[in-house]
Amino acid sequence: MPALLIVDRVGTKHKLTAATNDNVMQIARAAGLPVAGDCNGSMACATCHVIVAPDWADRLTPPDDDEEATLDTLFNLAPTSRLGCQIRMTDALDGLTVRLPDR
């Protein structure tokens, strides 16, 4: 089972274990972290916005046009911003680190 490190808004690190194919939004919500995911992964709201650690960004599948369009609605976009609902955990992503953005 791959591990995921989520750094919350105050800098606390949460090391979580994920089932293969779970997405970052689901994992964070299950752990009680403040990731709303209001649209439940349909890429309509961007409330699952995470910032991927730079050393991990190139290892992810690039965002598609729909994800890019949703990310473009954010005011706090970072170069490695992604929608957590679109990052599915695999063994290759074991150790992935993401940060929750400031609101």
C-alpha cells in the first residue's frame, strides 16, 4: 500500500497509507483533513486543490484540459497545483508529498 504525506495549512505533516487507486481527495477526507471535495471528484469546484511537492510534480500524469480549466478558476494557484481528486495513488507514487493551500 502506497504512503502519502499531506502537509496541512499550519505545517503539520500527516503520513497516511492509501489503497492503490484511491485518490488524494478521498484519502485526505477519510483522515479528517480539511479537503472539501464538494463535487465529489467531478472537477467542478476545485475544493480539493493541493500543491504537489516540486520533486513529485513531474512523476504525475499531466492534468488534462478539464482539470486545467478548473485549476484556472483558483486565485491561489501554484506551479504544481493539482486537483486531489485527479491524483490516483499507485505503488510508483509511494511517498508522494502534497500541501494543502492557504485559503
